[in-house]
Amino acid sequence: MARVGSSGQGKGDVAAKLLVAARKLLDAEGADHVTIRETARQAGVSHAAPANHFADRRALLTALAVQDFDDLAEQVETATFRLPPATPSRARAMADAVLKFALHNPHRYRLLWRADQLDLANPQLEDAMERLYANLLATTGDETRMEVPASTSRSLALWCLVHGYVSLTIDSLLSLQADETSGAPRLHAMVDLLLDDKL
Amino acid sequence: MARVGSSGQGKGDVAAKLLVAARKLLDAEGADHVTIRETARQAGVSHAAPANHFADRRALLTALAVQDFDDLAEQVETATFRLPPATPSRARAMADAVLKFALHNPHRYRLLWRADQLDLANPQLEDAMERLYANLLATTGDETRMEVPASTSRSLALWCLVHGYVSLTIDSLLSLQADETSGAPRLHAMVDLLLDDKL
DNA sequence: AAGTTTATATTGACAATGTCAATATCAACG
DNA sequence: CGTTGATATTGACATTGTCAATATAAACTT
């Protein structure tokens, strides 16, 4: 059984130490460089020890993604919860929060959408994703939760626009000179373009 | 020097055979399963033979991406070139073409944006990307080529919207029930939402 | 024609990885 | 005290990308 807090081991559980090590690797070099063996090395355990806490590499990456989905959801929440729903200013705040998160830690943002590397059936991941989506789709407030009305939704379009822009931006794939430092003004303008005369 | 068509070798150059094998692997299992050794095996050459034609794995994947960028650009062109610029119908046609390409071969579409796996400095890749972007950004026709005006552009917003939707769709990350078979109607509606009262 | 260069192909090796099997350790429990 | 169960370790295996050494054969030079 997993001992609680009995003997004084330096920091915490092995699982926790592994997650810390894996996160450092993710932030430094990206998901592809988060290897089980290097993570174990950084955590100071043998190369097979992680198997007791994470079934395989996918499970380890999924655990990281759960943290990051929650982190992003929280940042979006705190950036928008005070603003009135269905307003351009709230939409801009959401876009800003996502862009800021992704620019600050691109590897984390990329991991969130690497469906091939994650265990999408993981309940914790599902919950964390749902939490984020609940916030994203509540931005324009024209529908409640996951419900998609007849044709489409402003919220969905807004989210796709933001995600597309952010994804391409952090990979420098827009092939457009960025004369603006943060890129946020351009995103603001695009959000306004989508919402103009509609809110 | 590379011999031309001298001796009767079954199909074509080794480089060509490698690309064919690599493409089959890409389509079947995704970029992560396009390994140099398996590609060589499928092409019937030794595991080190590819090194003569592709410097490393990245170069092989880049060669695939060049073909796919060109392919996608061509499909967007043929789907839109007859339609009048700066019209919603042309924008919808562009969106349809991209979505169709991605749904038909998701692994190819994903590869295009895997900046970490591609050699973005490769001139052929740059050309192919530029060709695609020229088409994408000409969809709404409010600017000529790569030129980004003062604030933003409808074209850029349109492209980000389409790319975001398509990316999330092929990875089943929208977490929305798809009661529509193709997903195209929903994308149409979102495109209209962006362009309404502006064209 | 003979010799030399050059491109390309092969074999073999190395370190690294994910994962499995066998074993060891060690605390909790009967 | 002995057993059990969770966890850790070592060792092994197949696979991968890449490099070095070598072989081959065509093309070019003299």
C-alpha cells in the first residue's frame, strides 16, 4: 500500500517527483523529449520505476495534460469571470488568456492537442477538457454548455479562430511578419471582426 | 552521379521508392510511424540507404510535407479559382476544400503543421507553404499576397477559423456531437458568421 | 583502355527508448 | 513471525536514428 507521510522522504511521492521531472522536460524540450527513462533519471529512480505509477508513456503525458488543461481553464476563468457574457470585451479577454498561456509555455499548449499521444478516454482528462470547453463556449453566452443549436454557434467559431491563430503563431507558421510584439492586437482585431454587429 | 533511365530497375529511383513507401506509412499510421528503417524495408533497400537521399528523418518527412502542401494548395486552387474573389461562396469553397483534404487524409494534414518534425528552412517547403498561403489569403481578396495591413485581415481570420476547426475536428477534440455527416454545414455557418455584412 | 573519382549501397556498430520478466525490498497485516 | 501486496531494481529484448567502414559500379580523366 502507498504509505502516507511516514518516513521523511525528501519531497513527496515518487509519482509526484516523476510528474515534476516530466514537466521540466516538457517545458524545456517538448512532449517528444519526455521519455520515461529520462524522467526516471531526473527523478532519481530506476528506469522501470515509473511503470508502477504510469502504465506507459501515454499515461505519463496524459497526467501532464490533465494539469495543463486545468491550468489553462483556470486562467481563462480568472480572466473572464468578471466580464459580462456575450460581450466583445469578454471574448477578447478569453483570446488573450489563451494566447498568453500558449506563448508562455508553447510545449504545454501543443501537448493539449496531441490526440495521438494522449489517452482521450482518461476520465480526469475528459473532466479537465470539459472544464476548459465549458469556459470557452460560455464566452459569447449564446448557448448553455455543450449544447450546439441548429446550425452553429458564435462561441465555437470564436474558439476555432483563437485556437487556429494561437496554434499557428507558436509554431511560427503564419509566415507573416510580426511587427507587433505580442500578437495580441492582431488577435483582438480578428475577434472583433467575428463579433462585430452581433453582440 | 545519378543515372537517368539506363538499367531497367523495376519502378524508379530509390528516392522515389522511398517516398512512396514513406507515404504509405504516413497515410496508414501517421508521421510518428514513418521511421527510416521501416521505410527502407518497404522500399526493399538496406536500412542505411535512405541516408543517400535524405539527410535524416526530418528531411524525409519534409519531402512528404512538400508534396502535401502542393497537393492541398492545388485542391484549394481548383476549388476556388472560378469563384469571384471576396465573396462568401468563395470562402466557403476554400473551407470545404481544406476540410475535405483533412478528412480524407488526416495524417497528411497533421504533418503540415508539425513544425518540430519539419525543416522549415527547406526552400521547397517554403515555396509550397507560400503557394498555399497565397491562395488562402487571396480568398477574401482584401489584400494582395503576404501583405498584412494595419490591423488585421479578414483572410487571416478566415484561415485561422478554418484551420482551427479542421485541426480540432480530425482529432475529435471538439467534444461536440456531429449529427451532420461531413461537418461541412457547421463550418459553412461559421464562415458566414465571420463574413456576414462584410462582403 | 586504364586508373581515378564520385555517388550510392551495404553491413555493422552504438546509444537510446518502451516495455516486459524476474527479482528484491519493505511496510502492513493476520 | 510469516505472509501478502505494493513498489523498486536489474536485466533483457526489439526497435530506432545515425555514424563509420566498406563495397560496388558507373562516370570521368588522362
